Amino acid sequence: MSRSIRNPQSAIRNLLVVRTDRMGDVLLSTPVLSGLRARFPDSRMTMLVSPYAREVVDGHPALDEVLVDDEGERHRGLAGFIRLVRTIRQQRFDAIVILHPTLRLALLGLLAGIPVRVGSGYRAYGLLFNRRVYEHRKDARRHEVEYNLRVAAALGVADVPIPPTIVIPDAARQAIARWLDAGGIGPDEPFVVLHPGSGGSARSWPASSFAALGSRLIDEGGVRVVLTGGPHERELIESVVGQMQTRPLTAAGELTIKELAALLAGCQLCVTNSTGPLHLAAAVGTPTVALFCPIIPCSPVRWGPYGEGHRVLMPDVPACPRCIGTACEYFDCMTRISVDAVYRATREILEGMKRRGDVCEPFASSAHRTE
């Protein structure tokens, strides 16, 4: 049975925020942590995340603890779920905010006896929440940051823009400095990061186009290029490299999330599909050229880079509710984003930085919070 809280707004002293999906999703949820900390400055705050995304919130100034929902191992099946319920119950949370709800997570809040349970009211299991937020996200009318903050508004969080935050420890910055130096890129040498993967979250710009862009940046732009990718994108990275005359520095599955954040904080620009590293680059203040498909649930209105100074490019085709592949008359629409257009966007951003006198200081600790 849940503990009773007659005046939940004043009695919340122990908060649990839940977001157990991917890196970018969790990063775009960090404004909720900042908003809740401002609303409940004396509360204890914990976040439950997936094992993969833990690094995103490790060290966040609003958090007291990070818990891992290891659904694939310790929390698998009914026995594992009961184990998780017991763990959460022992923490005696006053409120739970579930930003990406599932039936399992809604049940978790109820069975753990958490008195105040915030979540979507539009799902059948919305009855398990007692602070319901009625807003669909699939039509992509707002940015994901805004959607998340509107959920937290059920606990009185102010409706004001808050940027995503990731803390980059000095150890990660130093590791990247050594890695770049070993790859022949000095501490004052400008470089551009290309991230050709998308983790399956959206349609991607072709590998051949990334290769052509990388070659032009090297040959015409005179800048160094670094290719990044996840552990399952090594073949994609090698495909891009194999189509370039000059081999760039590559990192496919070699970097931790904190190290990738440090790398992105040190580069001049990031060109990427709609994927987690896009949001990581934006969060550390690096301008991006973001390549988006026309699928409505993948819209840049919801998933675009948050903040100013970014460029979003899309194919000039009608928006669609879902991709039907080769049955579509515009397939593959992503090839309609030309290398020329992306190259122009990168040059405009880089030349604008040069005019403003921006200096490349890849490992300056003043730009972003460090531990």
C-alpha cells in the first residue's frame, strides 16, 4: 500500500526520475533534473536509467544517486522485476516521474509504494499514475526537451527553457587529448567530427555521401576529419573510410560516452544523422549540421539539435508517417540531400566562427562543467 501524502508538493523529499531508453533520450531528459532541483532544492534525487545510458547522467549536479535498470540481466523476467521493486521500495521515494512510460515502469511505481506517480494519461496503464499528463508526442509538435519539462510541470517545475547537461570529467578530456595526439591531431589543430550512423533511430544519409563530404573537408576545407560510431557501426565506418582518398582518424566503439562528449567539445563542428551524438554535441556547445529524414515521428521539431547555431537539412519531399522503403516514390529520399548542400552548410558555420574569432581550445575546462 502506498504511503499517504496529503500535501505532495511540500512533502516531496525523495524523488525518483525514470528514463530507461537510449543515450540521446536520457540526455534530453536532463533539463527535468535541473528543473526539479530548482523546485525542490532540499530534496534527494535519484535517476533510474539503462546500463548503457548511465554515463550520460553520472556526475550531474542535480543528482544524488544513479540506479541502473539492468532489465537484460539482474532485472529480467518476473523474478528480476520483483527484485527491482524491492530495491525501489527500500529507497522510500515520495514521488516518481516516468518520462518514457511502459506498463512495467508504471507498475514499478505502484508496487514500490510511491505515493506520487507522474506519467502519461493517454496509455491504458495511465490509471496507475495519479499525476497524469495528457499530451501525445508522436505528432512531434514540440521539442523532446519541452515534452519532458511539461511532464515535470505536474510537480510544479517552471515552464522555462533549460538546456541539456552532461558533465565531462577531466580524465575523459585528458584521454581524448592523448588519443588525438596519437592520431596526429595536436591540441590547437581544428577538426570536424562526422558521425555517419544513426543507431537505427531514423533513416541515414548514405555512407558514400559522408565519404565525399569528408574528402572535400580535407582536400578543399583544409581541416582534419574524425569519424565516430558505436560498437555495431565498425563496418559502416570502414565503408566510409574505404571511399575516401585520405584516411581520417576513426573511433568506432572505442570511446566511452564521456570521452565522446570530450571529443565533441573539442571539435569545431559535428555533421551527423539524427542520433544520440547529435544531442551530445549540442549539449557541449558544438555547432552541428544535422541530417533528418521526413518521417513525422523523427521530425527535427522534436528531435533536432537543441539551442542556437545549428543547421538542419532535410530532403525536399513530403512528410510521411512512416517509411515504406522501396515502395515509396521518393526512396531513398536521403540521397536528395546533396553533398554540395552539406558542404556549404559546414563551410558557412566554420567561416562564421573564423569571422567571430572563435579559437579552437579543445580541452579548455572553462567551456563546460568538469569534475
